[in-house]
Amino acid sequence: MTDERRFFGAIEAGGTKFVCAIGDDAGKIHAQERFPTTDPIATLSTVRSFLQGRSREIGKLAAIGVGCFGPVELDRTSERYGFIVRTPKPGWSNTDIACMLAREFQCPIGFDTDVNAAALAEHRWGAARDVKNLVYLTIGTGIGGGVVVDGTPIHGLMHPEIGHVYPRRHPLDVGFDGVCPFHGDCMEGVASGPAIFARTGASLQQLDAAHPQWEIEADYLGQLCAQLVLTVSPQRIVMGGGVMSQARLLPLIRPCISHWLGGYIDRSEILSGLDRYVVAPQLGDQAGVLGALALAMDAAAMVTSPLAA
Amino acid sequence: MTDERRFFGAIEAGGTKFVCAIGDDAGKIHAQERFPTTDPIATLSTVRSFLQGRSREIGKLAAIGVGCFGPVELDRTSERYGFIVRTPKPGWSNTDIACMLAREFQCPIGFDTDVNAAALAEHRWGAARDVKNLVYLTIGTGIGGGVVVDGTPIHGLMHPEIGHVYPRRHPLDVGFDGVCPFHGDCMEGVASGPAIFARTGASLQQLDAAHPQWEIEADYLGQLCAQLVLTVSPQRIVMGGGVMSQARLLPLIRPCISHWLGGYIDRSEILSGLDRYVVAPQLGDQAGVLGALALAMDAAAMVTSPLAA
């Protein structure tokens, strides 16, 4: 029997750090490096060096996957497909990622948002292995969400920007305008890590259990989950990110989801099974790079990829 | 050349009326009947008589499609698949539709919500022919929405219930609690036809252009569209239903969408192309039955259908 294992490049392209890895068909990571995100030229040069060095050892990569901070262009008919487009991150607007990698490595490139990639990883190997439709939320410096329908991340016009829906304001959350530069008090503006800090001068973990911030945060995130049940009808919601690393938070969110749905969704998953419906991630901080690996595997599996060599 | 045309049964199962039709592969309707919805036994008996009569003339139906009022069970692994489940409509809770038709007519059955069916019809033959991802909204007695992703209606946990997301209240809309029995002032509670009537004692068309109800209604529906852009990222939104039949309303909604998105979605479709992005339906009151025809065609195309003969 010959060794038919194929190797893939996987890149988690984050706004503060990049993680590069080599993985195989089984979802195993064989090599991994992480380094801070600086300017595009230096950062992408480090990415290329890592992948070139590894492919000298193991042979040609079967495909490369990129889960990228955004917003990104995902329309395959656009000449900017695979670019980071207009971003507040200095120097990174209009940065070509996917075409550069395709030219350099002559292999199929999978490219998607960081949150769609993480959603895909939790679907393939993590907390949503047993369902086809899910939402992955990350609540941290920002609020983002990836949506997987029938095993594939949805794109449409661009990609979901779930963090910017508007919640109703919590009655205890008065005199606070929110921190979103675009929307003020959208979800990201009132429930992200920076919003918590702006409101209280502290992070959630620094506030004791009786502080009203816990109730406010749970209410907003419960509203967000309820909106998603009503609009995209996922079979599971996976909630990760720095704010969610406070394990006390998730049990506070679930009753808020019930409150906002008002008994309308007549499904046992909602009425009595929220413990299994809204869950923590299982892949921890490996979700991003494993998602990139999943994108690479899917790109290799596509019979015809517009970026294939 | 032999005539290879196949014929399909199409049933628009509405809460107030049923429409039954025979259509062909080209989307042409050859016979159609409409009758009021009474109790399940009498109504479904009329459906069977229509289809039996027609299939005696044209031969065995290739498949039957049903776009159904809800909520319905769409999980193919459930023993209640193809049922109308808990509904406020007297007598109709737990009514078997799809299995009854499969038994009776020994052919594949396509079954989905009425709004998913209408979305599919507008995608195949109407206002969203040129895109793969769309939302179809109906604003009338209730507010409902169908979501099509990559040409297929999404289901997930059950199906979207878009009408029950919460808008922020309009500053002119004071002292009104909303009419939704589950949620009070959710979108359906404040922007459906009955909500307009409860607030003003009139329908929208009876109110003159200067009445604040126009502004309130446009604001709520603009919020709804903005939420959908952020959560499901459709390539088009099609807005139908009785309330939308007031042609003055759609042009009032578009600037509200821009307002609620706050310039965040950097796409020409949103920034300068809302006239083509948020549009009226093209199939009028035939969308429902044509959607049922599309469901029938898709059921026939499935290689293995759990309900196939």
C-alpha cells in the first residue's frame, strides 16, 4: 500500500496574528507557526517562506486554504476575488491574498472569512459535527459570525456581517452610545470586548458576578442568537471568542434566547434543549487554522477551481 | 420526435385559499383551480379530486409540489415530515399533507413553506432569475420570508421565521404595543397589515401620503431588509404581499435600508444600486403556485427521494 496522504497549506490570517500550518486529509496538523500581523508585504513574505520551506520537505501542496480577516471579496467573478477589500486596518485595504498564493504555489486556493473558516472547522471536527446548518459566533474585539448551510459557508452578496445587527437596548444600559464607528450601538457597539470596557472600565472577567454588566451582556447576546434562529434557522449555534471564554456567560445567555423567542419556535431543541443547541467551541484557538485546512481540502475537492493550476 | 413533456401537480396551500394546478417542465400552467381553505378533510379532498381528474386526462404525474402555510415540518428524518404542525388555524394542527399525497399518487413530493416556494419561483422565473441567493418577503396579514441559498431554500432547524425579529421602535410610533400574540411588537406585530389597521383604523392605501404611517412602515421594513443583509447576505430582496402592493412604499423603504446599514456594506449594490437590489415580485399572485411547480420539478430531479414511489 502506498502512502496516499496529501498535504495542504492552512493560513489563519488574523488582524493581530497569522497562523500558518501544514495539515493532512485527516485534519492532522504537522507543522505550525504563528507570528504577529505587521504590514502586508512583510507578513505575506513570512507566509510564503513558511509554505515554501515546508513544501521543499514534503512535496507540492495539494491546495492552500486561507481564513482571512475582512471584509474580503468572495465573488469568484470579481477581479478582486481573494482580496482583503476596504478595511480600517492601516495598509491592508486592497491586498491580494488568493491570487498571489495561486501564482506562487500553482495549486487550488480555498479562501473565505476567518469566521466562516472557524464555522467550517467546528462543523467538520468540533462542536457541530452532527449537523449541516450552523452559526459560529465570535465575541471578542469585534463580533463576527460564520454561517454554514448544507455544509458550505454562505456568501451571497458578500458574507454575513452578523455583528452589526441592532439589538434593543437593555433597560439598565443607559447613557452609553456604543463604540461601533459605523453604527454606534449595534451589537458590536454594545456587546464586544471594547464595548464592555468602554462602559465599565474593565473586562468582563474583572467584574464580579453581581455586576449588572453580566446581565446586560447576556441579554444582548441572547437577542443576537434569537435573531439568528429566526433568520437563518441553524441547527446549532457555537459561541466563541475572548468574551465567551468566561464560562459563566453562556448559561446566562440561554434563558435570554428563550425570552426573546417568546415560545414561538415549537422545537424541542429550543424549548428544552438549549444546552445542546447553543454551545461552546470544541477546537479552541485551533478553530481558525483548522478552518483554513478545511477550506484547502474543499478547494482540492472541487473538480474545477478558477484558481487551480 | 416524441413529446417528452412531463406534467406536475402544484399546490399552493394557503391559510385562506388553496390553488391547485398542473404545470410542465417549462413552467407553463395548463390547468388551475382555486378554492377557499375550509377544514382539512374537505379541503384535501378537493385537492385529491382535482389531481385525480387531471391525471386521468394526462397520465401519471411526474411529481407533486406543495408550498404550504405553516409552521411545517421539513426535517426528512422526522415522522411528521410534510405535516402542518402546531398552527393557530383551527383544525389544521398536525395535518399530514406530503405523505398522504405520496400514498395517493405514488410519485415524488416536493414540500416546503409557502414563502420558500414563492422565493424559488421568483428565483427560477421572476425577479431574481439572475442570482443564486435571495430573500423573498411577504408583507400582508403576516410577515414571512423565504431564503434561497445557492438555488435551494434553506431549512436548518426548521425554516426561517423572519417576520418575528424585533425592530427598534420608530420615534413616532408611540403608545402602540403591537399585535403579535407571541411577541407584541416584533416586526409582524408592528408592520403587518393588521398592525397598520390596529394603529390607524385603516389600511395603508386608505391613508394619504402625508400620514406618518407611511414613514413608520418604511422604517420598519428598512430595518428588516438591513438585518437580512447582515445575517444572510442575499444578492437580492424581493418584497411582495398585500401591504407592498402600494407601489409608493418600496421607494420609501430603500433609503431606510441605507440609513440602517450606515455605509458599512461597501458594495455598489447597496451603496448605489438599491433600485435593483430591493425589488417588487414579477410573478404577482402566481408566485405561490409556480413555486409549488418548482418544488415538484426539484423533487422529480432528486435521484433518490424518500417519498418517491
